[in-house]
Amino acid sequence: MPRRPLSLLLLLLVLFAPLSQAASVTERLDSLIPREAYAEAKAVGLPALADAKEHDAVVALLFNLALESPPDFSEAEWTPWRDELDRKRRAVDGPQARSLATLAMWRAQQAWQKRDVEGANAAVAEALQLLREGKGRIATVEQVYVLAVAAQLRGMQGGYAEGSQLADEAVKLLPAPRSMLERVRRLRALYFYSLFEDRLGHYETAIATARQGIAEADQLGVPNNAFRRRLVGALSESLISRGDFAAVRELMRPELERLRRLPDASPRDLAMVLGHLGEAERQLGDREQALQLYQESAARAATDPGLVASGSYAAILGNLGSLAYEMQRYAEAETALVQNLEQLEKMFGGDSLRVVPPLTVAGEIALERNLPDEAENRFRRVLAIVATQLGPQHPEGAPALRGLARISLRRGDAVQAAALLKGALAQQEAAIGTEHPQLLSWRCDLADALAQSGDKAGAFANALLVEQRRSRLVGAVAPVLGETQALEFKRGLGRCSERLLALAAGGGDAQQVSAAWNEIAAARGLATRLAGQRLEAARQGLQGEEKQRWEQWSKAALSYADALRGGADAATLAGLRRELDAAVEALGAATPLLPLKRRPLAELLQSLPAQAGLVAYATGAGAKAPHLYAFVAEAGALPRLLDLGEQAAQDARAERWYRLMREPGREDELRAAGQAVRRELFDALKLKNPGGRLFVIAEAGVHRLNFAALPDGEGFLIERGLRTHLLETEHDLAAAAPAGERRHLLLLGVPELARADKSDLGRLRGSCPELDEAFAALPGAEREIDTLAEVSRAAGRAEVTALKGSAATVAALRRSAPQAGIIHFATHAFEIGASCAQQAAAVRRGVGLRRDDAGAAASARAALAREAGLVLSGEGGSNGLLLGADVSTLALDGVGWVVLSACDTGLGARLDDEGVFGLRRAFRLAGARTVVMSLWPVDDAATSAWMEALYRSRLEKKSDTVDAVAAADLAVLDARRQRGESVHPFYWAGFVASGDWR
């Protein structure tokens, strides 16, 4: 038992009021008790034993101290006190004295500490019998002690119902405690009542009880006392059970900070707080952080005999094994869980409820390792234990029911699987509610089982429900998380969109198609949209504390960017990334957000321009492998959903065409590859107007394609009239119109790089001897800036700032950006860590080849770590590389266009349905409405011509973004054709626009 505050003064007043002569001792001791200074209190109390007048009261006092803090008393010390009390109480009320229940419960505690479970249970039974049937009086505070410890020992062996009943009885004995001892004993009972109500699935009662106990513990006058810490732990467990992991984290972080500041914090308290915080971080998606917390928790718990004896240490090891399973480290997880099971079985027996959690996970691991018979045996053993101890319908057995359902599904018995899953869900939802994150994957399993059993309608309804609840959870939790953790939280939630797509596409029901698209649109880019909303709110409230937090966040982002520019090692970058995420969380705390408005699909589609079409690609389940799907919306027609076949095959076609577009030449191969892509990804859409406007939301390999360059006979689809525009999500259609157009044009580029700057950049790319050549001056970029300035002035927009050469710095950008309506970069692009090209071309606006973008990022950290930048002039010791982390700190809410006239600026890592990361995402988060970007290493001269045509259409003809981009494509294409030059898409189709189409 942990040390707890105890007032000896009140002990004597309550138990031994007639012995008033002892008051002087208790007064001296009273000031020591709030500090839990039991050893010092003992040193003061022991000399009083020699005083015959005070002896009886002090014996009782010291024994009660031993009850509350056993580590401070040796067996040689407390044995004579116990024996003396035993003799005197027997002398007054006989061998069946009720007051002997306290001594019997003490024996139970001692036996439990020695792992004598049988002896402990016998002593508990004796204590309760004496309490219920004995003779004479027993002080109320001693009754509470007996009942609370009995509750503890019963509950620790799985007797949660009896433990809860005993603890509740103890609480009710002291409805209005007056003395310190009464308050302390009541807190013990409240703790166990909350704990076992949680185990029984009565989470609201458990949470309310824990909160009540915390409030009472705060009134003891001892900050962060042991009872408060334990009740906070109980509250944390119930919040975890209910799925409120963000609240757990907010509760546990300050608790851990307080404990770390204490010079003598107990291993028990540290272990429990670390374990609860680890579970919160795990469920919120930060598994690496959770692993570190669990490991420290286990190390602390191993040093506490009480935690070892109680099985808590074994449970922490079980958490480590479970986490290893989630991280797909199956061998490691199996080893940890087998060890955990052996410990628990040895301590509590093979039929104890304590073995249920690790045994369930062990079954899941066996199933993942394709050992269904072994998995089934483990799951059935779990159900037998739960049925015996708690009853066949108790939710403790629901995970094992789900495991059996998954086995049935593998064996082809979908009907049985569906029945088992319905039972498991009913049990769990009755205990933890319908919105718990754990149940998302369970309900998607049910959708799979129903689909395979032929109940397509039921399968669709369940898959749709998963996606609805998933989006609600992300919307509720992500705003209080850092960027990395918000993305990982979303990724970690059970997802059923793949099944939803397959069911909607196969059903042919227009209502199902619309309902499915509505949920796909709600989830697409949701974490990024929430991050953008948070940054926008912070930028608009730059006053007082909000301004200070914004500055702290900006400082953290710039420190991270500086470390990237300086080539910091992985450990340093990881630490700075965590600091940045913490600063993002603080931004959310300072600027509470209204819920992100969820726009129904029908409302979004109403924002489509007249006669325009929308195609939204998505990946989903297929019969044997993932498929690529496409939602299509056109004027005057119901939305459609098409199954375009296996995603891998479509990605391969897209990849081949894209690779051929990146380099001029091989035009026959290019045309053949383009025809294959057109047939599979464009013509298959069966658009009513294939030569009109088409808005595209890309997915998988489609994100690097420009449909305007698809072949059409000897020409291209753009020449037939196709006008395309990229949207990051369906919500881009409904972007509010700008309040007022800013007419200021900011042009930056043609940087001057010192040899030291080139050397710094070279180190960020390993050994790149060709960097000097690659960073050569770009004559086209210089002409581009001069020409665009002239075009703007000729169109009546005289407010132009052109920053070239040494003037094109990051600091200058920060000064000028807030006034700009358009920001144009004409420079080199550069990605940290990407491989070098075999030959660097001076006519390209980039440095060598990027990493392969064909695959999705493995994690949010991996996606965010793919940092690319724009090369500006160095200053103040910096090499001038403008990274995404820098960009996100800019305030670009009034900027209509950001034009990235450099190589590969539209590419980046892809993360599930959050889209493409990199510069395009950074500028959108900073507030820019539209980003014009490149899909490959663009030619310097051709780019200069394309940009001139783009701005002439935009500024002189007042074209919207869609028409301006098409005009630029056609201008370069026509000019090259007239000059007899190659019309390979490399020269004219490398730029696309994303975001607001106006």
C-alpha cells in the first residue's frame, strides 16, 4: 500500500477519546502527518510508550500508523502492538469481538504481500464474519478500513462485483466525515469503489466517484497527496475505458510533471501515471512515445514490491506486449505476453480474470500468424473464465467473441461470424457506448461478415456508420492534438471506407452512392482541414496570450526548419518535432475552435460551376486486392460510382505515363502509355461532356497526372476543350469568396548563392558534386520576373515588388507577403535527403531527382519529414532554403495565388486520404487559396513562356484560374508547334493548379 496522510490527533479523538492525556503527543505529531512523515512521527510516538498513562492510546496509534504505511514499520515493531491489542480486545468482548476484524484484515494484508493468496482469502473471510456477526463495538473508521481492504483483495482477484459492493458499503458508512482519519479512510473506499465500478463497465459511476474523491482529497491541505494521485489514476482508467483519451492525456501530463519534481516520488505513483499516459498516447496514435512511457513504467513498477505482488507489474508488461502487437512486432509481442501470462497464472491461477487481457491479445497474435486453432483455444479459454467469474454476457469476454468471429470468417462461415460480432458489439456498446474508437474496427468486421453472408444492405449500413462515427471522433479529438498526433490518431482509427466503396459500387443504388460519397468527402483531408482552421483562428486572434502562443509556435516551427537546414541528426529533429507539436497543441488550447462545419455532399456539389464535372478518385476493397474507384458528378445527373479495377494495375499505368512525361523524347511510347491511361482513367468515366471543365480530386497514382496532356489523335485533350483543375478535397468547391482582391504582386527569385550556401545544401543531399552546375543562374527565371512585373503594370496593377538576387531572402518574403495578393517564386526547388541526379541540367529549375513518390508514406512522421524547399538567397548565416515549416508560419490569408515556378513543387509524400504533403500543403495551411505548382523538373525557358501566358490571361483577360492555366498550356503548345519544335507535354503540361478555382 502506498503511503497515505493520516492525522494521529483525530485518530485518538475518534478511537480513544477517553485517553485525553495522549493529546499532547498527538498535537506534536499532527503537523507531521500531512507530509506523510511516518518515520518521523514514529520517532516522536515511540518514547510515549514508556508513559503508563499514554501507553494504551499510543499502542493503538502506532498500530494504525502501521496499517496505513507498512514500509515504515518492521515486523519486530508492530508484532507486540498487534498482540497487545488482540489480548485487550478479547478481554473486553471475547474471542468473537467485532474489533478483532481490524487485526484479521491486517493478517490478510500481510499474507497477500507474501503472495499467500489462500491465507489472505481465509483472513478476509474471518474479518468479514467478525464484522457482520461479532460482538461488541468497533469504531466506524475501523469498519471502513476492514471493508475497503476486503474490497481491494476481492477485486484484485477478479471479484469486481463483490469488491464494488464492499467499497460502496464503506463509503456509505462515512457520508459526512469530520475527522482527518475519517476522510482518509473514506478516500480509500472511494478509490476502490471507482476502480471496481470501472471493471464492471459502469464507467459513468466510476468517473463521478473518482472526481468526487479528487475533490475531497484536495481538501486535505496537502497538494498532490497520495490519495489524490490514486484517484486521478482511477479517473484516468475510466476515461480510457470510455475512450476519452485526450482527456486522459491532459489529466496525466501535469501529474507526471508534478511527480518528476518531487525528490522522493514513489515508484508506484510514477509507474501508474506513466502507464496511463502511455495508454493515452498509444490510443491517440503516438505509439513510439507510448512505447517509451510503457518501458519507463515497467522499470519503475519492477522496483515496487507491492506492484509486483499485486500483478500490476505483470499488467504493464502485458501492455508492452499488446503495443508490440499493434506495431506488428508479432514475435516480440508473443514473447512478452507469454511471460506475462506465466507470471499472472503463477500469482492468481489460470482461471483468474487477470489473465483475460493478455490471453485475448495472445489469441489475436496467433490469428495474425495464421494459427487459427491455437487462437480459437485461447479465445474459448477467455470466454470460459469470464462466464464463470462474471457471467456469459459480460463485456470482458467481447474481444474474445470478436476473435472467434474473425476465425469463423476465415473458415468461410460468414453467418456464424456475423452472429458472434453482433453479440460482441451489443455487450461492448452496453458498457462503453456506441462511439468508443475500439468499436469502429469491430463494426467494420461485421460489415465484412454481413457482405459475405449476402446481407449487402446490412453491410452497407454498418460500413456507413463506421465512417460517420470515425469522422465525428476525428473532429472531436484532432483539434487538441499536435499535427503529427492528429494525423496518426486518424490513421489509427478503424476505417471502413474500402468496404463502403465496394458495396456502393456493386449495389447500383444512387442513394447508397451519394451516402458513401458524403462520408468519403467528410473524411478526406479532415485532419489537414482541422489544422488549417486552427492556424487560421490563431492568426486572426493575435492578442494577449493568443499572440504569445502564436509566437511560441512560430519559434518552434522556425527552430525545426533551422535544424533541417543545418542537417541536424534524426534524434535532434525528432525532439524538435515534438516541441513543435506541443506548441501546436498550445495554439489549440489558446484558441478554442468551433466544430468544423460539415457540409453535406449535395451542398458541395451545388458549388460546381455550370456545365462542369467533378471526378473524385478513392481507393477501396476489391475481390482479391485494393481497387481504384471514381465518383462522378455532372450537371443534371445523379452522382455515379465506378469501379476502375485493381489499384496496382492502374498505378502502374499512371506511373509509366508520368515517367515518360518527365523527360522529352520517346514520343511513340509516351502516346501509347497516355492512351492506356486515357482508356482506363478518363474514358472509363463516360463523361457527358469530355471536352468541358473537369474538377479532379486525385488519389493513388492519379495525383501526379495532368489529364490535359492525354493524347487525342495527333493532339491532346486540352485542344478538344478539356479544362482541368485539381481540388485537394470536395470542400474546396465551397470555399468562401475572398472579401476583397489584393492587387499587390510579389515576385521573388533568381537567388544569389555563396559557395558556403551551396556547400551547406550539398551536405543535405549527401555527396552531390553537380550542385554548382545545378544552382547555376536561371536566365529564364530572371526574364520571367521582369516580364511579369511589366504585365502586371500594363494590366493596371502597379503595386509590384520584385525581389531578385541578394534581395530575394526569407526575411524579405516575411516583410512583403502580408500585403500581397499573388506571390510568385521563380527559383530552384530542393528536397532534403533526396538522391542526386546522374546529370544535372542547368536548364531545369531543380536539383536532381526526387525520391520515388509512387508509394504512400508509412506514417504521419514520414510524410511530415519529407521536407522540400525553395532556394532563396542566404542571409545571416542561413543558406536561404525556404522549407514547408517556414511557410506554415506565414500569414497568407489574403493571398489568392501562390505560384511555385520551380521543379517538382507539386509533389510530396501521400498519406492515406489526407492527400499530398510538401510545399503545396504548407502554403494552403498558411492561408493561400490556390497553389500553382509543377509535377516534374520543368524547363527554364518553357516555364518562363508559360508563366507569361498565365499572367496575361489572369491579369489582362480577367480569367479564372481554370482558364488561365489552360491558356498558358495552349500558348506554349501552339508556339512550339508553329516553330516546328517538340510538343512533348514536358514543355507545356508540367504545371497544375490546386485549391480555389476562381
